[in-house]
Amino acid sequence: MDNFPWEVTLAVLGVVVPIIAALYEFVVNGRKRLGYRVQMDTTATDAVHSQYAGALQQLQQQEEGTPLVDPSFVLLRIENNGATHIDTSDYAVLDDDKVGIRVRFPGRRVAGMVVTELSDNFLRHSFGEASGLRVLNGVIELPKVPLNRSAHYKVLAALERAPEPADGPREEFEEPEIVGGIKGGVGNGEIQETKSRTGTPRQAIALVCFLVLVILAQLTVSLSRGDAMAPLDCATGKLTLTGSTAFKPVLEEAADAYAKTCPGSGFTIDTQGSSQGLNRLKKAGQDTGSGSPGLLAFSDGAKGSRYPQLLPRPIAFSLFTLVINKEAGVQDLSLQQIRELYAGRIANWNELDGNDKPVRLVSRESDSGTRKTFQKQILAGRWEPGENSDDCREPNSGSGVVRCRRDATNEVLDSVASTPGALGYSEAGAASRRQDLLVVRIDGHPATLEMADHKAYPFWETEYAYTYGEPRAGSLAASFLRYLTNEVGKDIVRSRGHRPCAELQNPMLCRPS
């Protein structure tokens, strides 16, 4: 029974049972129903003597003028409590009989009777002289009154104790007897005693309890199955993620979330740069011989023409930014100034009205995707000159602008933050979370997706995921790629400062329109 769809079954019960209950109540049980309710049945005797009894002490027969014996009052409500209208022809009596309902009071005699309340004023004509309303031989006879849904009328009867029966007097009066019925009514059509509608009906309480039990049962089933109930798109196995260090925070968070959702999956994250990741994927694919290896490579920008076996999938639109040491005294640079700085024509920040600090340039390794993006988008395709320093402070030999190289995004950020006058570049999301350095505006424009969208900010690139050939649809590689582009994956991409390709005007190109 482990594979039995308990959740579906409980959900269906939670929908079907209330529908059946409603149909039973309003179509079957309540289709046509005539009811009565004894709203008052009380004596008018002076149990506690009161000087204010007034006229109640002088209740008497109209003809003889003699006082009533043990007088009492009964207030009776006749109502249509069904789902359809009741017409005069619906009463279960002969057509020529004007009386629809008869009321007896065992042990009592009717001394007087009036109709005291009508739900609708037009019912008044149903109680005319020839309507059949009368008292005959101690029985109140009520006419065949047409009643719309929920319509009602009330009858107040004044009674006195009847002569004592042969078996002796009775201390308490018996309940009134109401005789009547309708054709095609509920059950045998007999008039039924109804209850006051105050409070919550038992049927409603029972239905609410049933629904609560269904919800608790669904929760119990879900908790008992726990992680065994994985999403339909889950896959198991091992997968290595390599390539871009700028995209590493997204990969770490997404892999962790996927592994928690899909037990049996494991990830190794080894990012050493876009080019190294592409080379590693190419070699792994060639070593495998057939099929796609358990490896995905992520690259800042397109692969170029060197990897014909690698298939790209655009994942995100990524922003990059220049970062600068706080002691430089500069936070806004034009494109031309940036190009002159990296060409070595500006050696001190005071040449740009900054502080008197030497310019020190911190770059990435030559096969870094971030560096290639910087050279393409900012330096107009020109290559950066080679490094001349290991510590990013002093040149190894000679003179000129200090240039050094770091292997990963965080290493660049650390060097810029700790080196006076240092300038570098990195992925924008990682830089914006640092408080120990400054993010540089380009031509006055900040590194935002909106600015890049409007082509005002130039330092951006498309983040691609590469596979060696087409991975199997059920493989962990294919499943993880789908995960990155579904709602959870897009939230992770967005939270790290990137924009999911699906949110751009042309998601296949994944670049500003």
C-alpha cells in the first residue's frame, strides 16, 4: 500500500463528501417539507401571587362568563422549511376539504384562537371567513395556506383544562398533536416538528469535523512519507559543477536546495574559471567516449569556436562591476578613463582629482570569463597587459603601473579591499555585499539590471551552462538544468543579483533587447 495515492484519495473525499451532503440536504432531504414548532406552551396560573396579574386573573369563557380552569397558552408556528414552494394543491387532503392542518390539545379545551403573525402580508387573504379557519370540537382547523420557501405564520391558542378523565386528573398537559401532510414531501410527507435555528446545526458541526479530519490525515500521510515523496523531476546520482567563479554563489545555493528536495543526489562544486571549466568538460566528454559525463561547465559569455561538442544553454543575464579601494578617493569613471588606466597612461589617482595614491590594477587570470567580459565590453576587445607584481603593491622589476593577477572573484575583492589605490573587477552581486571597498559607476551609471537593459551600463554578460552532447532526459545533469530555470531556481538566480533569461524579452539570446 506504499504506492497507494492517499493524498489524492483524501483530497477527493474532502471535495465529494461536502457536495453529497449539500445535495442531500437541499435536493433530497429538503425538497418539500412542511414543519411546525411549538414556541410557547405555558400555564397562566398564579404560581407566585402577584398584585400585577391584572387581566390574567379574569380569563373567562366568552359565552358563559365563567373563569377558565387552569388556563394556558400555546404559540404554534407553521412554516415551509423545505427547498421548494408549497401550494394549496400540495396538502394531502381531499380537494374539496378546505382544512390543511388540524391541531388537538389532549387534556385541554380550546377557549380561543387567533393568527398572530404572518411572514408576508399577502398571506392574510388565506385566512378569510370561507378559508376553513375555525375551532371545531376542541380542534383548531387551519386552512390550506400557500407558502413560499421560508414563509410561515403563527397561531396563538388560549386553553383550559378539560373535564377530568375517568382515570383521574393529570398534573401536566400532553404535547399538542398536529395532523397534516403534503404530497411528495420528505418521507411520507407528514408535517414534521422543527427545531430553533439558534446555534450551529449538528450537520454543519459534523461536516466541519470531517473536513478537519481530512486535513489532519493529509498532513499525517505527508509527514510519514517525508523525503520519500520527492518531486517528479528529481534525479539521483553525482554531478560536478565547474567553470565560472562569478557564478559560484548561485551554484552553491541551487545545489544545496536541490539536494534537500531530492534525496539521493550529490554535488561537487569546483569552479576555477570559465575557460578551465570548458576545457575540463571537453576532456571529460572525450574520456567518457559515449554519452554525456556527470559534469556541467558554467561560463561568463559564449564558448567561442574551440568547443564544437559543447552545447550551450543560457541561464542568466549577469552584471559585473569595477571595484576600487576606498583610499583612492574615486567612485565614478568614464569608459575612456578606464581604458587609459588599464593602458598604463594614468599612474596616480590625483590625475583624476582623486587622492594621492598610486594606481594598482588587480586582474583575473587570462582564461577567466570575467576577464574576457571586461576586455570585450569595457576595453573594446583589447587585451590587458601582463602582470608585473605578486603582492599587488610593488612591481617585481622596473617601474610603471602595478598589475597583479588573482585566481578567483573573492581573491580579487580581498586584494582590492586591502591594497591602497587598488582597482579591480568582479561579479556585481559579490561586490555589492562587501563593505570594505567601493563599487565604481561607469559614466555615472550604477551596475543595475535596469541600466544594462537600457544600454546605459556596458559591463554585463550572458551566463551559459554547457554540456558535452545532449544529456539524458532523466539524468541529474538534465534535471538540475531544468531546476535552475524553474521558479525556485529563478528565485536563487535573482537573489544573487542576476536576472533569469526567461524574464528578458528574448530569453534565447539572454541579452538587452
